[in-house]
Amino acid sequence: MKNTLRIVTLLVMLQASSVFAASSAESGGIGIIGWLFIGFMAVIVAFQFIPSAMMFGSMMAGLFGKTKKHEEVLNNGKVNNS
């Protein structure tokens, strides 16, 4: 009897949740949960875009920037400008 009652209770809860989902779909809007999800995804994309843009800028500066003349330092501390 306990198992039957548990199964019936579970089925009633599952049916009620699908009814709530169907009732919100009829309104035509996505609701507050949908907007929160879209906003959260936008924040993730924005926070991933900022470091990638900085890395891309550094890569382009490294590829197309002017080359610097580096000085060679010898073991005894003197500089060799060759």
C-alpha cells in the first residue's frame, strides 16, 4: 500500500508540473526565468569576450608591430651592441 501511495503521489506531482509548463507557454512570453537565463548567458559571453579581445590585440601587435633591437648582455655584465 505504501508503494502504491508513493507512486500515485509522484504521478500527481509530475502531472501538475507539466500543466504549469503548458499554462505559461500559452501566454506567448518567455517570462522572468527566460530573461534571467538570457541575461546570465550574455554576462558569460561578455566576460569571455574581454580577455579574448585583449589577447587578440596583443597577438596582432606582436605579429605586425615594430621589432625592437635587443641588447645582448655578456656574462661579465658588459653590453654587446651588435
